[in-house]
Amino acid sequence: MSDSEVTMAQIRRLAGVGRAAVVSWRRHHADFPQQVGGTETSPTFRLVDAKSWLRAHDEVRDPEPPPEPATVTVAGGATVTLLSPDFTTNTLWRDGFEQLGGFIAVDAELPWPTVDIERAEVPGHAPFAVQRADVDISYAASPTLRYLKLTWPVPRRQALGAATPDDFPPTTEADR
């Protein structure tokens, strides 16, 4: 088991519930994370998948303060704010995939099933663009939020420079 994998006991501690609750979630929720290792009697799951599932089902005990929101501007200029963003890389597949997820407003509109990301600004990461990210939007345990997951192969991401004051044209004579 690697540091990026967790057991059912660790998921139980993350959620602050008993063993039976995690066993029940695994049996009764089709979207429960898939086993990535371990054995049939002691399975392991990707930590990022377990945390995402717990957040989406409002099962996180004493959550850490939420990180700063991320913003994603898609082709056409629409900008979406992602609350509690989670940016991860999965190197298990040959080419590797990256994923950006977070909670968005119920009325936020995004193209589906794919979208070109013109600019993503995620706290702790340099701005980037992505050509043709897969879009997955699911309902969260909230009447005002949905969970957005954008996924793409690593080679499709392109680093962008951070905007500086010199990037913007002067707006007044004094700014020139």
C-alpha cells in the first residue's frame, strides 16, 4: 500500500463513523471508490477518491478549513468558481491523467461532455490551460452545489504565465 492509498479503517476514521457504515456505503453506493489494491478482505482505495466521495456525500468529520477557491475559464469565456478544489495526478495509467474537482453552483453552466479550459487558476499551482477535458458533474448533498470533475491526459495541459500588471493595457492617461 502506498501513501496515496487508504484502507476501509482509514476511510472510517476520516468520516468519524464505525466499520459497519463504510461496509454499507461500499455495498449500497455504486459510486463508492473502486478498490485499487489490497485483498478481498482488506481492500485499499485511492486516498483522493475516498476524500472526494466523502465530501460529495457530506461525510467528512471535522473537515479542514476549505482551500481557497479555484477558477476555471472555458472556451467562450464563461468562468466557473470551484469551492474546495482538488487537483491530482494519477500516474497509474500509462500516459497519466490529471483531475481537477470541486463544488460549483447548481446553476453554473459548462459544455458537456468535453470542454477546452482556456485558463485554470488553482491555489498552489501555476495557471494552466487544457485542450479537451472530460466533464463529469454529479449532485452533492447540497441543494445549492454540484460536484464538478474535469479529467484529461497529462500531455493536454499547457502551463500559462501568471498575469502581471504589464499584461493589461493602461486605462487612463495617468496609467500610461
